[in-house]
Amino acid sequence: MDERYDVVYEHKGLSICTLRVATPSKGDSLNYFIDYIDFQGEEFIDVVAAVDEIDKFDETHGLAKRFSK
């Protein structure tokens, strides 16, 4: 992610981000993103949905554990 995004929450070491400034009329998304290659292109309606997806990913792939602090 670039400097247009802010991390709003971290779960199992993965950052959940959203745009710092979003203008929907210009096509900006108000959704949340997980800053990890396996989630590239996916958007989540809220932080809870992103956390749930990270949990599912961790159960099936076990990769999120690598990032736990």
C-alpha cells in the first residue's frame, strides 16, 4: 500500500487499511483492504469482515501466524 492509505487495525500481524481521504464521486472506495499479497484486489465492507477473512486464511494456510507479534 502507498501513502494514500492508513492502517486502521492489525490482526495476526496483517494490516487492515483504508484510504486517508476518499472521494466516492472520483471513484474512491470507502471499503477496507488487507495489506498482503494474497488479498490483493479484495475489498471489505468493514474491519470485522476483514478480520474474519484473515481468520479464515489463517485456518486454511497458516501463514498469518508468521506475522504475529
